Amino acid sequence: DVKKHIKQLLAYESGYTEVYNYSFVSPEWLEKLGIGTEEYIELAHPLAKDRPFIRRGLIPNMLVGVESNLHRFESVRLFETGRGYKKEQQGELAHPDGDAYLPGQDEYLGMVYSQKGVDTPFFELSDSLRFVADRLGLSVSFESVQDGKEYLHGGRHADVFFNDVLVGFVAELHPVTQKAVGIPYRTAVLEINLSVFAPFVKDRIAYTSLPAYPSVDRDIAFVVDASVQDANIRKVILHVDKKI
């Protein structure tokens, strides 16, 4: 099970704590994050009057946990898996004999990282994802996002690709958003659509016999300008490799 494997890697080997949040979202909290409610599904009879909307993703509710925990701890590493509900996406049939469909209900992985004195949470979280990808036998890459979500930092925001398939994003909170929700330290967030890449991973998790000869690894370093992006270097290397 891919989800179980990811949970074990994050909890047992990466130092993250799993959390479970309700699927309902507060409009007041979304407003603090600068997120509109137009695309959210509103319940006719919500279980809690202050949370009438169903979540589209995991990050907003996870940030509630970050805000509360950073009042007691200087470091927070959290992850969660769960569904997001999107009315613009077609899900399963509401009834086998009917023609009405439920909203899209993909499974997501959410991660957040924040620590006092750490000014590079974006890279810390990205490295954690690289570790998971490597253990799953996948190639992960990042491409910068120019026009992302308003509550995220424009200069520290990237789309995530597994084996060249877009599966999510990683970013830092925008400083204005961070202040608005009462989080004292720079915070990075990550969300991956497990429904997109999980079936692809299953086909590649397999046991193989030990090699007859030891492997040979080479560490190659490149000196480039600070403005050069990781994704561009990767594209050049892959392009050269195809010519050989």
C-alpha cells in the first residue's frame, strides 16, 4: 500500500508527526489566509455552524495545527493524508442507477514544516519529499510557479513533478499571510495528489535480487549562477543523455 509506505517513511524515518483533521473548514480561517469560498462546497446542515464548508485540500486546516503548536514548541513537522472535495471535478456516480455524480474526491498528502531560526523551510520540506521519492523509486523535480495561490510566497513556490507528472506543489507562506494567522516563524507547506501518482508507484515497487557486483556512484558538482533553476539544469542533463 503506497499511502502506508509513505506514512512509515515520514513518521519513522523523517521525524514527522501524523495529524487527523476534520473535513470541514471555517470561512473565517479561509479569509485570514486570503482564500475565497466561491469554489468550496457548502453544507446545507453542517455539523458545526462555524465550519459550513468541505475542504478542497489539506493545507488550510493543517495550518491551524501549526499556529497552535508553535505556541508550545519551537519546531513543527506535520503530515496528513485525506480527501479533498472539488465540485468542478466529476467523481463517482451518486447512485449506480442514476446519472448524478459526486464531486471529485482525490486523496492528498499534506506536509508542513516550521522551526525557530530556520530561514529555509522550503528547502527542508523539499528535501523530505526527495527522500520519500527516492525510497519509492521515483524521480522528483520542481519547477517555479509565477502565478500561484495568493497566500503563498511568489518567489518560493514550485510545482512538484514525479517522473514528469504534475502531482502538487511546495511553497512557503507569504509573510503577510503568516502574520495574519499568527504563525511566528517562516513556514513551508506541501500538497501532493496521491490519486494521481499512487497507481504509477505500485507498478514500480518490487523486490529484486542483489547485484552480482557493487554499484559505482559519482558525485558531480556544477558551479552556476544563483538565478539558474534546478529544473533547467535537469532538462539540460536529460537532453544530453538522450543524445548519447
